[in-house]
Amino acid sequence: MQKIQMTTPIVEMDGDEMTRILWKMIKDELILPFVDLKSEYYDLGLENRDKTDDQVTIDSANAAKKYGVAVKCATITPNAARVKEYNLKEMWKSPNGTIRAIMDGTVFRAPILVKGVEPYVRTWKKPITIARHAYGDLYKASEMKIPGPGKVELVYTAADGSETRELVHEYKSAGIAQGMHNLIPSIESFARSCFSYALDTKQDLWFATKDTISKKYDHTFKDIFQEIYDNEYKDAFEKAGIEYFYTLIDDAVARVVKSEGGYIWACKNYDGDVMSDMVATAFGSLAMMTSVLVSPDGKYEYEAAHGTVQRHYYKYLKGEETSTNSVATIFAWSGALRRRGQMDDLSELMRYADCLEKATIDTIEAGYMTKDLALVSSLPEIHPLSSEGFIKAIAERLTQYLEK
């Protein structure tokens, strides 16, 4: 079989632990035999991030901006235990956070649906995509323990030295306080990424906050979304036959549970963090969740929504057989290659990506799957496979599809 040609590289960001092992298996079995892969490679494994003082992460993000398409393996965000385990120079920041900040991107997460893994919410028939703002709020908050009686204020000091004060609380006892912030340009980028992705995928867009309580902070998000929609996207949405609407976050939860799915649900940073895990679990498996980072100017970075599968990696190091679900990582590769094909007008590369996803889903629906899916599958006949066995089973089916 002649290999499918590429004209422009994608950015390849390698990662850590068990997902790094799967990364190589996927390339060796599912990509390199079929695609003349052109990629600009960056090793984002924790050892190399430490060796380069995390410059490799910055370089990979800038490369993603240059080439427009990236695919990323799961990576470790070190805590104190990881600093000791890997003998790190310091507790490096989240690579995902660094890449999001440089690309100014919004994270879109959606479940991969297969027959036999039924959603726990019986009305759900189509994927629900969570769009998560990736800057500020709780994740950039300043915190303080209040030792006793006194007052806490928000103080804004303007460039000319003038001050504006807002009382947070007059404490009569010990307590705690927290200050959050966000930036207008970041919220505007978030809105434009959401509207653009909705048009790209032809899905309705919902946005939800708690503006009835947070009358300045959350209300600013609401106003920015509405203004950008009215001025820049309304006509395109109407022409595409899709809808944008705003609702309160608690009303959105009620609507989501009663819906059949098939839309994008945009959330602020923390809401998106929580709701993406809820949606993934309710659809049946955290391991079956795609994640794509989209910048306002249409740059894409694809990855799996899960972590590095540390427990399986330690088993692998002992020589024990693992059965690790690689579906989300496979779909990260297929998503990136499809996007490259769309940008470069390469129909064969787009067809390959479609075949890779179909081969993966059909393998599972034929009863061949990793143990995590076998535990929740309702199929009548199930054949649990090892990590490598599952990827090889997909490769056999993929070969057949591509030869047709």
C-alpha cells in the first residue's frame, strides 16, 4: 500500500508514562505504515522539560501557532512527590496551562460514543461538547487566611495612583478570603473560539454563568458573549441553521440532563473543569473523551482528556501485561491529521483519519476492547485485550478499510 503523503508538518508533543508507551505503539501500528508522517517533534516528557528548564514546552506551543495543527500526548504536572521521584530542579507548571496561555486557546472536550457503552443519562444520544475557558478565575486566585477580626477589601490602584475600594467582608472572627480575576481580551478570545468552533462543527452553542449572583464578574462574560455574537457571528449562525443562547448555570444543568445532546456547552474555567469530568463519566468512560485546544485565529492542538495512567505504567515497568485504553489518544492523532488534511486540501489524509476512527469504534463494537470498557460494556460477547493487542486489532481492521 502506497503511503498517504503530507505537505505540511504537524507539531508532535510527546509525553509521559503509560501514554508515552501507547504513543509509540499508535505511531508504529496505526500511522507510520499508512502515512508518510511529517511532524516537528518535541519531547514534553518530564525529564526533558526539566533538562530544558521547560523551554521545550514554550517552543512546542510556538510551533503549534506556526503550523496551525498539533497533537499532544498526556503529560505530568508535577507535585511535591513527583519533584522527589524525578529529582526535578523545581515544580514545573502544567504544560497544558503553558500551551493554552501561549495559544490563547479554549479547550473543547467531547465523549466518543460506542455501542455497548451506554450513557448513564438515558436521554443522551449525541455527544455533548464542553468548551472550557482556560484562563484565570480560581486557577489564578490569590488566597489568604484571616487570623481574627478585621476587614478585607479589594483595592484597585490606577496608573495615576488613584484608588478604588470594595469591601469584601468585615470579619468578627478568623476566616478565609480569596481574590479572583480575569481579562477582557481573554474572555473575548474565549467567545470567538466558541462561536468559530460551533460554526466549524455545525452545533448549537450554549453559554452559562451565574450572573444573577455575580452581577459584575459573571455578567461581564455574558455581555461580551452577546456583543460579539450580535456584531460578528449572528448572520453566520442563522445561515448555518444553528443557535446561540445564554442561560444560568443551574438552568443549564437541568436542560443538559433532559436533553439528547448534540451541542456545545461553554463554561467558565472551573465550571468547565467539573462539567467535563461529569459529562465524560456520565457517557460511560473518562478514557473516551477527546480534547482539542482552539485559538481564536483557528490554530488547533489535539490531545486526550485523561492523564498519563501512572498505575499502568508501574505495572508495565515490572513487565506485567497492561490493558490501557488508547482510544482518546488515537482520536487525538486522527483529529490532528484530519485537520491537517482540511487545511492542506488532502482528501486522502482526511479519508485516512475517518477510517482510523471507524476502525477503532468498529473494533470495540465487535467486542474487542480494553478491560476498562469490558467492565461496563453491555455487548453479549466481549474479548478483553491487552494494550498492544487492542491497537493491533484496530490495525488489522484499518488495513482492510484503507484497501477498499
